[in-house]
Amino acid sequence: MKKKKQSGGILSLSTRAIHGNKLYAYKGPVATPIYQTSTYRFETSDDAVRYAKGDPSVYVYTRYHNPTVHDVEEKIALMDHGEAAALFSSGMAAITTAILAFTKPGNEIISTAALYGGTYRWFRDELPQSGITVKFVHPDHLDQIERLVTAKTTIVYVETPTNPTLDLVDIAEVAKRVRNAERKSGRKIFVMVDNTFASIVNQDPFALGADVIVESATKYLGGHSDIIAGLVVGTSDFVKRVKGLAKHHGGCADPFAAYLLTRSLKTFELRVRKQNGNALALARALENHKKVNRVLHPGLPSFPKHQLARKQMSGYGGMVTIEVKPSKGRSAVEAAARVCDNLKIAVNAMSLGGVETLVSIPVYSSHIFMSDTELLQHGVTPGMIRISVGIEGIEDLIADFEQALALA
């Protein structure tokens, strides 16, 4: 998908996030209005006839479409270099609807195993009950994709960076392998990328060959820990089909959440770049701490896939994961909990992407209800603390983590 151009060249991300494609004079409010309505008045019954004949411009019911929601969908499609976008009530609503729109009983999907816990558990527990097979491929052995693809494969799904180890998947390599498999099978296979941890500021999946982006807009796009939302971005045909299924599944976005999201987009790039800088500085400060076993952040030269991060990403993201050592008769997970409980600035809360620094322990949060074998496959250990670095003063954050680690 190509970047949208104006007479002055390609629009910057910040300009797209603030103005969308409304770069012309018009009379109206500067802030996007909130159309907090469940249904819409028809001027005459001719409007109902037009709707019945398939005219998408006729507003009927907010579960189907809403002007506030439509505004943010247009803006994010433009930001992500997609043709269209669909806004949902949560990231999981976006992921599940996008997959089910193109995957039926008897079909198969291929996925890397290291995923957000909610996605992984849905793949593991729910999809097989619907007759959909999920095959997992290791991100270091992407050549296996071509062997795993069959005539029943509809989607190859990856998340990068992964939650919480920040492992990377080579999107361009995945796309190449899938295109090779397509030529052999003679059918379309969608490459779907969960871009939540990176966001478009740090990673452009379409430029690397992906077909679809899914994202939890709760996180960096929302950025203020006050909304729940999800997104699907892709071609107009893909998104049209997803929206058609969404009418039945009902995971529609709330107009007020859409309003808060479009408000947040105005500072989106500023926030994420500040988080990028803070995260790298915190990772460097903690890398050699005596009570930290290891620090995971794509921007560190010690990170196992640092070179892939340099190739694939334009920024290293605002997430840092540390592994705390056992100490003073405490197990690793007990020591991690003690660090979280003694932080003064960072907040012990299970989310990410907000302006506040948040911490969580994966084995108690995103990766609960997983066996030891599954945790090993995901690279998750008991002493891990996932840190979503905010935009506070970096000196304050470093001092906060150092004092909390001293008490572990």
C-alpha cells in the first residue's frame, strides 16, 4: 500500500494524525464532534431506500457506522498507509473479527507462538472448538511456513515485538515465504501483523509486505489509559468484509471512545517518540544492575535480535522487560513482586502504552493459565517485570527503579 501524497509531497505522520485528509477550507468545528446517538433520522424514506440498495453514506445505526467513528477510521487508515480501517470496542474484538471474517471451520491459520496471552489462549482454546486448526511456527525457523501451508490455510499471523519478551519476527521474511506458498497453492493467504507494541511510529508492516494490521488502540494510539478500542487496517475489500461480520458479532466502537481516540492522535507521535527515548535510557541504566538478571529492549546491542530491529524498525519502542534475580530468601517472582510494590512513580497496573509508566508481572497477568512448557515456549520466566515506559522525567524513573530494586 502506497503512502498518500499531497501537492507538497508525502504528508508527515503527525500531519496525518492531526488532520487526516481534511486539508481544505470548510466551515465547522475544529474538534471532532461526538455523535452520541444509537440511531439516525431520515430526511425522507428515500434515505431508507438508498440504504437498502447498499449506499454506504446513509447513516442508520451506530452498530453499523457512526460519523465520529468514521472520522478516526479514515485518519488511522491514512496514518498506517492502508486503504481502509475498522474501529472496534477492543483489540481482541478486532483480532477475532478479522480472523473469523476469512477463516471458516475446516480452515487453518499459521502463527508464531509468542503472542499476547489473550490471543494465544483464543488460538489454543477456542478456535479448535470451531473446527479451525492453528499451526505454530518458531520465529527463528520461518522457512517452515512454506511446509506448513496447505490448501486450507487462510492467514499467517505474527506479533512483533512480542509480549512480553520483545522478541522480533522478520515481517519481510514472513511475507516472502507466504508469497512463495501462494504461488504453489494458487490461493490468497493474508499476512496479518499485530503492530500494538511498535505502532506505526516505529514499524510499517505494509512496507514490509503485510496485508493486514491489527492493533489494540487501547495502548499507544489511545495513550492515556482511558479507553478500550481495537483496529483492523487493510484493503477496502478486506475491511468491508470485516465490517460486515462486525455487524453480527457486535464489537462496534463507542462514539465517545472514538472521540477520545481522535483527541489522542493529535499528540500520538510526540508521546511515542518520548517513550522511545525514555525506554532506551531506562534499559541502559538497568542493564548492569546487580539485582537484574537481564534486560530486554530491542535498542540494546545486547538484545538477541538487535540487528533485525535496526533493519525492520524506525524506533525501538517504549517497552522494557527486566528479569529480577532471586534474593534474600525470596524466589524470583517474589522479588519481582517486591519491586513492583515498592515503586513510587511507576504504577503497578496491567496495561501499556499510556503516558504513565506501568509495570506488571507476566506470569500473573498477560500469561496466566499457561503451563510451564508454554511459558518456556513464550520465553516467559517468573522473575520478569514488563515495563511500559511513560513520558515522565527519565531521571525520576531511573531513581524510582533503583530504589525499588534495592528493596527486592
